[in-house]
Amino acid sequence: MNLCTILIALLCFLDTYISATDGPIYFTGDVSINCGSVGTSSALNGREWIGDVKSGFPALLQVKGSSTTATAIHKLISADPVPHKTARISISQFSYAFHVNQGQKIVRLHFNPATYRGFKGLRDLFTVEAGPFTLLSNFSASLTADALGLKSFAKEFLPTGLSYFVGGDTGVQVVGQKSLVHVDHHTALEIVHRLSIKANPVLSTGDFDGVFPMWAMRKANKNRNDTWKVPVDVGFRYLIRLHISEVGHKIAGNNDGVFKVLINEIIAPTNIDTAEERDGNSIPLYRDYMVMIRGPKREGKRDILISLLSYDKLIDGRELLTGFEVFKLSNPDNNLASLNPLPPQQDSPSWIIQTLLSVLGRRNAVATFAVIMIAMVNVIVHKLREIWEAGSSGEKNKPSARAERISRRFSLAEIRFATRNFDDLLFIGRGGFGEVYKGLINKGQNTVAVKRLKSNSRQGAHEFLTEIETLTELRHVNLVSLIGYCNEHGEMILVYDYMAGGTLVDHLYKRKRESNDCTSLTWKQRLNICIGAGRGLDYLHTSHGVIHRDVKASNIVLDENFVAKVSDFGLAKHETRSTSQSHVSTNVKGTKGYFDPHYINTCNKEN
């Protein structure tokens, strides 16, 4: 498992089995690794967790690469301290190596997006790989936890494929088609959803396959018909495994149409793969289906609908299904990764009033009435302020609703306070867009770079919107992160993460910055900067179809660890070609001196 730039708690759970022969020693049973801890610890549920620091099993567990350990800053941890209190952190690639035998394996990753010294949640993106498969890419545990409404969560993967109980893999039927698709060990899976819908949901260790312990329990609806919605990522195939009860199996065998299963409103065949025994254990009855959720990944989530219809008044859903599972299948490029979710919408300022109302309740009618009146005035003033701000800035310079949701909107007063009213002592650079200042936000806890548009620049107004729209869709360790913007009183301002290392051109030409001479770069640092910038551009081209159109040394910025980040997306263009085109045509954009003068004058690339 290779992890790049892990900056949040990551804990590994691996199901392994030991060989019965006298061969090499393997891990026995379930192995729970507590990242960043020493020795063995017990969780509240009794599970034993093995620390990865000076492990007592050096032949079975190895941590390779450069990394360090950390403890969450906050003393109060909402989740179980074991394993959520410690983490292994790095800004470069490192890996875990487990000594296991052949067979099906499950990797469960536990996340606690707390704050660790020197690292901030939304900035800390990382990639997780297992063998040839990419499980997570540029993943943000903070955004995911916010979207799920959880403090901590886990994700489960099967990097060795899904085991079949009967006669090997005979193929999975695609819903709505007659064709079969074979899912072999060259396909990795992510366990998206697992639901037990028994009438009396008491899960025993022998339920279903017994290998996956994380079942969501839900008492079945007493109605004869039931529908479940499972939100899934767009752009992947999904395997749906329905677990059928004995009653359901007998009814399906009669083929009398007493009940039907619909997946995305398409009737699915209910003939069931039957298994008698395996190793003396009863094997549950199940039926597998495949659904393709086509579309661009940036679309986000879409629901898979699973419906059960019973046409017999004496039979309800409790007697037909015992549960179902939904697995995401890796794409042909061995990728299971999806885009990060959007952050939740911010609450209205009236939340203070709502809190007061909840405190006062009905105890004092006069006070309650007064608070209600204040709340009404608060809402009216808030709405009038929004209308006034929108009118003063002009609709032409207003970002899209999606961009407004994912980016923080600063008031001009906040920007002036952060930069001490654009103090010359905080001035750190100047470009075609305007001037850049260093600032402090969130009560001085976060250092940012504030880019201020030239008030008389029409091109800058277009670049302002382009940069907001582009960066709200992009998150990568080698791209600069947009925190928010300000669009008030004719001012157009962008707020980014502060890059303490300055620009690449500062170091190449040893420009002075903040009264300090920029250090010369070693050849290793230069190589890593080139690789980082290349990865950022590759992400733009292959993942989002974005053409930067102004790549130059002054637009490559460096953080405190000299990690390269591509910046300045004002001239960026989204790819608009059709599938029949083999190229993309754009107008000539960029900076003179960085492309052929003949090309900029003639737009002819032949010579």
C-alpha cells in the first residue's frame, strides 16, 4: 500500500489467513495495525491493535519509506482513542509490507480527520495504492467526513477480487442486458454498502459470508414492497449481490411471478445460484447483478435503486431478502478512486437566533416574541445585504452557484483586516493579474496569499472568474489550493494557501523575498520540482481536460518543503473537443518569451 502525502489519521485493517503447512510464517487471522503507536492496544470493543512503531513482528510487518508519527492535537476525541488517536504522517511516499499467504484479502482503512501539528485537513490530500490498484487518489478525509456527517469513518476494499462460492465465476449478468461479465482476480472492489434487512436484525458471526463484519443493521419494512437508494460514484461499474432467504429461493424456483426485483427500475431475473455446503458450513443463497453508472466523474453521485415488489398479500419483504451488498469495481486502468465530495453548505447567520430560541423555549413569552422579532430583522438584513453585495459587484463577475458553494466568500473588511489594509510590508509579489499580499485569517491561525485584481483590468476580471471556476473543480497535491474569494465594491480578490517557498523563479534568479535571499536549489530539489509540476499538469490534462496555457517558472510555487505546485489558472481552458476529434484548438495565450515568436504572430506550428 503506497501512500503519498498522508496528513491525516490512517489505520489499516487486513484480513489474512495462515497456511496449514510448515512453510513460512504468516499473520494469523485478522490483523489490525494502529498507525503511529507502540506496542499492543485494546479498543473499546475488545479488538487488539498492533502498533507499527518498532513492531514485534519485523518479519511480518514492515514500514518502508520516509514518514513520522503524530498524535492528534485535540485531547477530546469523539471516536475510540484506539486506533483514532495516533497517525503516521509523511509528505512523501511510504508503504506497508505485510507477509501473507495467497487468498482473498480485505483492506479496511480507518480515518480520523483531526488536526496534527504542521498539517491542516483540507490541504492534506493523499493517494492509497494496493499492488497494481489505486484505491484512493488525491483523497480528502476532511471533505469526506463532512459530507458523511461523521467524525471518523472507514472504507473497505478487496484488492484481490471477490470470491465465488459455487463452481468458480460463471459470469455476472448486466441489468437490462443478456450478456455476462466475468469478474476475476484482476479486478479490485470497494465495499460501498452492506445492509441486513432481516425482520429481526440480530447478526450472527455466520451470517452471509462471515468475512465482512461491518453490516448496517435495519429492521425490514412491514410493507410488502420496499425500495432502497444507494448513492454511488458516477463513472464506475457496480456489482450488486442480493442475499435471498430460503422462502425467497423456493418462491423464485416456482417461477410464478409472486415477487420481482427491480434494479434502477429494470426487472432483474431472480433465478438464484444454489450452494449446498462448503467445508461443512452452510452457504447462503445469493444472486449477482451488474450495473453501469455512465457519465463523467465530476458529476459526483447518483443513486442505485433496488426495489422489491411482492404480489402476494401473504408475503412481505421480510421473508424474501436477508440483505444486499453493493461493490464498486475497478476500471480498466485499475482505478477505484473518485472525486472528493463538495463541502456542506454553510449555515445562515440566523443560527445564533435559533440557539437563543432553543434556550428560552416557552418559559418567557415576551422574551420569545422579542427574539422572534430580532430573528426576522436579522434575516431581512442578511437578505438585503446579499442583494446589495450582488448588485454592487455586478452579475458579470459572479461565480457559478457550485463555485460559491465550495469556495469561501470573504468580505472586503475581512481581507483588509487580514492584510492590514494591504500594508506594503506584507507585499510579496506582482503579476499580470495584480498584486499579491501575505495575510492572516481565522484569528491569525492560517497564513494565506491574497491576490488583488487591478481595478482597471478587463482581462483580469475574466481571469478572476476563470480561476475560481477552474480551481473549485481541482484538488491535487501539486496544484495550488484556492481558499476563497472577495467580490465587493469593485474589488476582485483571490485567497490561496500561502507558499512559504515563493516561486521557482525566485530561487532560479535568487530574487530577494521578505528581506531574505532565496536559497539555491540542489539538483535533487530541481528534479523533484520538475516531477511535481509534471504530475500537476498530467492531472489537469488527463483527469479534467484542463489546458493551463501559461506554464512558466513564476507560476510554479513552492511550499515550505519545496513541493512544487502549479498556480495562476486565469488563462486556463477546459477541453471542449468531441470524441471524434484527435486534437484541441485554442487561441494563442501565455507569456511572451515562453513560446515561439513566429507561432504567436502567425498561429502556424508547421515551421
